[in-house]
Amino acid sequence: MSNALPKLAIVIPCYNESEILPLTLEKLSEYLQTLRLSHKIASDSFLYCVDDGSDDSTWHIISTWHKKHPDIKGLKLTRNVGHQNTILAGLLHVKNKVDCAITIDADLQDDITAISRMLDCFGEGNDIVYGVRQSRHQDSFLKRMTAQIFYKVMKRSGADILYNHADFRLLSNRAILTLSRFKERNLFLRGIFPLMGYPVAKVYYDRTNRTAGESKYTLRKMLALAWDGVTSFSHMPLSFILTLGTISFFLSILMVFFVLGAKFFATTVPGWTSIMIPLCFMGGIQLLSIGIIGEYISKVYTEVKRRPRFIKDEELS
């Protein structure tokens, strides 16, 4: 890496963030200037807001701030494509324009002062620097429990993801270029970056409460993201079907002996036991298996269509 100061882009995915976005832009603009004055980044570093098809005044706010502050740039997508695709859109649009980029959510819950330490790690030769939460004491019991289950399931399924890391990270331009080679439509960025094999570092920080607005990441969206992660990076559900089928096979053998014993040594309604129990048991397994296989087939269906992951409506540069 050269001695020149790195040019940085801070990519901010935004979806209906009109309540908090002015404060976010103010805080990040001030911190960007602090980094410039401390000679951490180049003077032409900038913020890059990506509007994920918001139906409030999010884009109007971005446009207004851009007119007053040229170092605040923006991208408007034609429709809502989801958090992961919005981050990807921002990264691909700053590709080859910067030395490194940092992705951070617009809710100001991630500690922006950790950006300085991320830049230090980048200067040491790391292509990817993960922002990692030190604890989850501020989360509700349900959110803590579901997060722990998710990470354990992903670990057991063989997916290499970092515990307590979300989407607050620094990427070198080399890492962004490599990311652009991943063409899957079912995006799970946390699972993609470890596959690159580039030098990585971790920066630990404390997450704060949201200061305005409401989280757009509902429980349904979090569960959908978790399921995308499992099915995109693991064959465990398919292996589960094989295991379940093997168990059901041996249970069916035991059922044969049970039914024969009941027939010869007990009083039963003729034919009821031998029909109902295997029918219910095997029917449930078949429906579960078909559902899991169908989920994988639906992902294949989505991938082979090769539809664009996002469509640009307008850009402020």
C-alpha cells in the first residue's frame, strides 16, 4: 500500500429513515471531517447513501444535503430490494473510485468512532475489517436467544461466519472487486466475505440504542435472512432429510413388530393401528422433506433467471 492517504467511502443503506437520517448525516459528516483533519483519510472521501425504494422523504433529505455538502452522494433504487442488495448496490457503485469502503446502517447504533480503528487495521494490510459487537446486553431476551441459536446452527452447518458481526465492516477495493464476482441472487454477505480468504481484522465496539425512528428489520425479516444464510451456505437441511428418513425406516421396522404383537396378543380394531400410525408418521416426514427440497429448488429457480438484483433510478455524484 502507498503512503498516500486512503480515499474512503462510507456506504449507508437507507429505507424509510427520514426521522433519523438528518442526524445520521450530520454525525457522519462531522466525523468524516475529523478523520480528514487527523490525516486518516484523503480529502475527497465521501458519504454514499443508498435509498432502498423508500416511500417517505428519505431521498429528498439525501438530495437536499447533497446540494449543501458535495461530499454527500447518493443512489436511488427504483424499488425496495432488501438490506443486503442495497449494501451491494452501494459497494458496486463506489468500486474503483475509492481505496476502501465502510458499510454502516443509518440508525447510528454502530459506534462511528470505531471507523478510525478500522482504518488503522486497513493501513496494516487487512482487506476486510469486521466491526464486532462486544455484547448483546441491550437486546431483548428473545433477540439474544434467536441470535445465539442462529449462530450455533450456522456453525454446526459448516458456514464460516463471525459471531456478533452484522454489516458494519471495512472492505478494500480489492475485496469489493472480488465481491462483484459473486453472482448469486440470494445474498447473505456475512457468509460471502470469509470465503475470499483475504487478510482480516476485528474491531470490537459497544452498540447503542436507536435514537429516532423504528427499526426496519422486523422479526420476520431477520428470520428470512437467517434462513437465507442457512440454505445459501449449508446443505444441512438436505442432510437432515436423509437422517430423518433413516430414522423413520428403523422406526417403521419396529412398528411392524408392534403391530404384529398387538394383533396376536391384544384386542384391537382390525386394521386401524397398522394403517393410521404409519400413515400419519410417514405423511408428516414426506411433507417436511418436500418442503425443504422445495425451498432449495426455489433458490435454484431464482438464480437461473439471472434477473438484476437492483435497478438504479437516480444517482447524485
